[in-house]
Amino acid sequence: MPEPLLTTRRAFLRSTLLGGALSWTVPSFVAQTFAALHAEADGALTQVTTGKDGPILVLIQLAGGNDGLNAVVPYTNDYYYKARPTIGIPANQVLKLSDTLGLNPSMAGFKSLFDAGNLSIVNGVGYPNPNRSHFRATEIWQTASDEDKYLTDGWLGRYFDNACSGCDPTVGINIGPRLPQAFSSHTPTGVSLENPDGYRFMGAGVNDAEEMAYRSMYPTTSEDAAAGSSISMVSGTITLHNGQSALDFLERTSMDAQVSSDKIRAIAGKFPNHAVYPGGGLANNLKLVARLIAGGLPTRVFYVSQGGYDTHTSQRGAQDGRLKELCDTVKAFTDDLTSMGEFDRVKIMTFSEFGRRVTENGSRGTDHGAAAPMFIVGSHAKTGLVGAEPSLAPADLTDGDIKFGTDFRSVYATILQQWLKTPSVPILGRQFDLLPLFANTAQPSAGVPAI
């Protein structure tokens, strides 16, 4: 009787890649990656560090420029309704958070998290002299640069360089075909995982149990392409300090991506999801993230992207649909993590390259704007609205845009220092004000072993 398929793959790896026969084609870190994935997948007696005791950050990029005013609605503000006579959300439909602000009615998942004490909303987030180009604005958020400075490394890449030296490359995982510029670092770190259709399956045929289990977890849908298409995740040519682009790095290590995906599937297959997710690409991605967290990968940062927020025309239907997908999926993700006993060590942060103009355009949509809210989800979140509600009075706007009240790098600094427990100045270049994003409850302490 033949050996189980996973054992056959393990023998193949040991006799070729890990045995040295093809070692000239594979970077040295692959052996470390296999060791971590191997131990968890096989339940080996000798375990490597699994990362089950450290904080995790899950970033969700809302690509395209999410309209903050129709997400967090100033439902008592006359200026809002005068500026948006056709796309403004009626006051009797909003999900009220305070006497003046409420959520879009499609955001019931986030309202549930808010009521449970697991959601913070940071008002008016932006930066001085905002840029309205998708590509440049995304680059600014990804690198944490000033508007007039151009950096080649990402803010998370600098985190990896400063706080994760020598770590397994899976310390950062992007769910998508290419590493985001935020991961660009001096020492190449981070792994990109695509839809399983992009993986090389090594099974014997359609009855390959491991492949079938993975596909059932991560089915292909007609929305998959849309979830990461159009303005989805601007990356371009990311230049590393050694002169190598991130794309070149990924291509050079394609053997690692193909083979390690088998091991990641093996881990994910051992930890089923416990929550019912909605359909769509974002749900598929976060289902995978939940399984990888439960499986003990030493990952500190997961990155996923949801596209579709560039709402120049017919905004209500388009944005409402994306927000519903976002909020319902994140709520299912938190339920999943709670059932797995992992929610307490996970923080979820959304960001978008810019908000939208205050005044609607002639196509029942909005054009590129400036400041917008950010959403922070976690069991240690300080529930509520952080920062002043932006003024919509015409005299208080800048070229028709909301003035920012909180620099986005203050959010980054707070996450770095108070959640990931690392100094922010070496990563962000200077000290930014910290925000009250965490409740006075137990958090992963400074005593958590460094990764």
C-alpha cells in the first residue's frame, strides 16, 4: 500500500531541495521555513517556535479610496445632506454610534463589534498636503513617508528589519500575487500566497485529499478577481536596498513559493474554520489567515486587500456592497478567531489611500479626496470614536476636502509601540503622537519573547 501523499512529498523534499540536490536554486531561508511548517504540519516531537504567544496584526487595504462620509455618517449635519442630495444616507437608516455619527446601514457587522467593545474608529485620518493620485497616495501610506519624500522601503519592511532580524520569512504574509510595497525591506522578508489555482499541486489526481480539503476551504468565485482587481493593491517595482526589486525576488524564489504552499496547505487543513463566512475573495483570504493563525505559523503581520472603492459613479450600490462584504467578513473572522482561542492576540486595522470629496459629483458618485476614518478591531480595542469629528463647513474645508485631524503615522506608531511592542522612531523616522486605541485591559506585554 503506498504511503500517504504528504509523506511522499516530504520524502521528495528531503531528497531534493532540503537534501541539497537542488540547493543552488533555493535561498538558504527555505530550510528554516520548511522546518517551521514541517513541525506544525506533522506534529513532530521536536517543535520549532510557532508564534502562538505573540501579538498579530492583520491589515486590510480598502483599495481605491473609501468614502469615509458614507461609512461613518454625520447624520445630524446639514452640510452633509446639502453636499450630497442624492447619495447622502438618510438619518433614519444609519446605525447610530453617538448623537452625531452612525455607520452605513450595510455595516451591521462593525456595529456588532462596536457594541461588543471590539471596535475603535479613528476620525479624520490623513497627512499634510494630501496627494490625490491612487499610486502616489498608496505609496505614501505604504512607506509612511511625507508627501514630498520618496522612500523605497515600506513601514512594515522597516519593522521586519528592526524587530524581526533572523526570523522565518513567514513573519509577514501577504495574501495575493505580489508583496505590497509596505513589505519592502533591506533584508527580504515576507511571503505572498495566491489563490490555490496559482499553486503547483503535486497530488495524484482529483481525489488528492489534501488538495480537495484546501480547495473546499478556499474556493474560487467569480468575485475573486474583482476583490483584488482594478485599484486593488498598488505595488509597481519595489526596490530593495540591495538593488533588487521585490518582483525579481519573488521570481527568483518561485520554487520556494510553490513547494512551501504545499506545507502551508497541510497546516491549514488541520485547523478547520469554526465560523460561517460570507462569499467573496476577502472572506476566502481571511478564512485562510484564520487557519494559519490557528496552525501556529510565526507570523506577526498578515496583509489582505479588498478592491472596489473607487466610486466615481453610482456610489451607493457599489460602496454599500463593498462595506457589507468587509464588515460581515471581519465579523465572521473575529468569531472564528474567538472559537479558536486566538482573538485576544489579533488586531485588525483597515486603511485606504484617501477618502472622497465632500460634495457628490454629477454621476451620483464622489471624486478623490483626503482624510477618512480608520477602523481598528480587537478584543483590546478602546471602543469608541477617537479624534474630533471633521468639520464639513465650507470655510473649514481645503479645496473641497476634509482637513485631517490625525496623522496616519500616529496610528502606525500606536500599533507599533503598544501592540507589536517595538520602538516606532527607527521605523517611522520620528516620534508621532500616540492615540488612545487600547482599553485598560491585559495586552500582550513587553515581556512577550521577541520574535
